[in-house]
Amino acid sequence: MGKLICDSTTSSQIIPWRDPTSAPSIDSIETVDLADQITTTAWENVSGLEDQQKRHLRRLYAKGVLWKHPGDPSSAVVFRLSHGGEVKADGNCLFTASQKAMMKSSTAEIIDAGDLRRRTVKRFMEDLGSVVSGEERNAIDDAIRHMYSPDLKSGWGIHVVQEVKLLAKKEDREGLDSSINELLLLGMQREFAAESIYKERCIAVDDGPSWAKYMSISGSPDDEHDIITLQYTEEGLLTVDENREGHAAAFGDDIAIECLATLFKREIYVVQAHGSDAMVDEENCVFFLPHHPRSEICEPPFFLFMKGTGWCGAGGDHYEPLVAHPSSLISQEKVAVVL
């Protein structure tokens, strides 16, 4: 699963669906052999998509998307995008999908999703300590608080439910349970007792260092921390997910995607496809969210797919890989999107 945020400090502008009036020069497109591509799924066979979404996504494969290297606008490549298959919805989907999307790159390293998560966090901490300015660090901290430690006095015009993420050390769980039980003996309800102890004794995810601890959690017994999730409605506490088995993983977010882009020196585009529940017209149901590396761009982009949901009016909750087939523009037919 994953989380996208609408904060200018961590995500780039949306590239809407559009048709260019004329095709780019054929001479500017690289010809790449489409053989030896990984197995893909026809858009008609991807579950959970409405007809309007499938129509637009089929165009991404049939017509392609045009990408130009920011440092060399004269060079252009058309990528035909197909679905790269399902990935497990275990909280690690950003890293699993990214690994699959990069798998067939000629220069990509063979790296598993767990190592990809660890290297993403390491990249974030290196940038936080040496590259990010004080002003930018404050903006990043604000974005992290907005996602994981929101001000529960606001935001209810957008959200029905808001979540607060806390980190409990695995070695402290027994002591936390004992403290909760003491409050139960005093007559406090279980949910409120747990909320009180966890908020007092656990780590809030509200800045760069705590985000790094959070994003390191893969749901493995080897994790140092467990994720505690407090859910609230406007009326107050709704539920406490104590994650007693320690299986919950930190969902990838926009900050993690930018770190991935920087790590591999390539742009990453998240392709969102919204259904009728999102209250967008059909012509705008598919759009691209670009994420740029902090460093130079040395490789072509890779693409991730997110099925948008109508809940909260935007966003989605699960990443899947897209396979980008580079191809020449062999006719004057228009491409589907210019990135």
C-alpha cells in the first residue's frame, strides 16, 4: 500500500491527460528491441478497473507516452505502458512494484524489495544530513507531521477518518501492556487506556529521523519497532490498531518515491487511474504524478500504477508495476501523453 500527499514540498505537479497536436520527429526517437520483455497483463484483464479507466489505459500502450530528458530536450523516447502484474498488498508494495518495474532495465541492479526499502531510508538520512537546507528540512518535517501526526482539530472537511502513527519498540511491548492493564484496573476502557499509554510512551512520526524509523519497518520479526495506529473521526477516537503480531509495514509515500528517484538517478512517474467515484470527468480520469531525483538524471524513467479511490476525493492505496516498452514513433499518429 502507499500514500500520496498533495504537498508542494514533496510532490511535483500533476501532468494531465492530453493529446499533442502533432507527433514528434521520428528521428528523435530511439529504436529499442521489444523482445525479452517481462510478462505483462492486458489492461482488459486487470481487476478493479472501470470501462472508462481501461479505455484510457489501453491508449497508454497503443499510442505510448513521450518522454524527453530534461537536460537534452532534443532526445525523445516513446514508452508503451502495460501492466506489470499484481504485487502482494502487505505494505511493501511500493518497493516490490519498483523492483519489478526496474527489473528489465539494462543497467539496473538485481536488488530485492527489502534491500530497496533499506537503501531508500539510507538515502533519505544522507540527504537530510548533508544536502537538505534548514528551510527545506522544516518543510519536510511539516509534510511528515501532516501525514502521520495530523492536527486533529482540522482536516475534517477533507477526511472522514484521520490516522496517527506511533512506533513502539518490540522490546517494550510487555511493559506497555502492563501499563495499559494498570489503567484497566482503574476502570478505564481498553481503547482509551491504550491510546493514553501509546501516546505517552511511543515515538510519534513527526520529523525526518522518526520518519526514517517508520519507513524502515517491513513487517518482519527483525524490525526494531512495531507500528501502532490510532484512528480518529471528528467525534474522537475510533479504533486502536495495536499490531500485536508485528506484521504491519510502513506504506511507501511521496518522500520515499523521491528518495528512490534520487537513489537510481531517474524520474519516477506514478500513473493514477480514477473511477466514477472520484467525481472527475472521463477525459481526466488518468493522470501522471512525476517525482524527480535531487541528483542528475542518468537513466530513463520508470512507472508505477495506482488505482485511485474516491475516498477523500483523491489518492489511492496500492502500487503496482508498469512495464515501459521503449519504441520508435513509426507513424504520425499522436502519442497519448507528453510528459
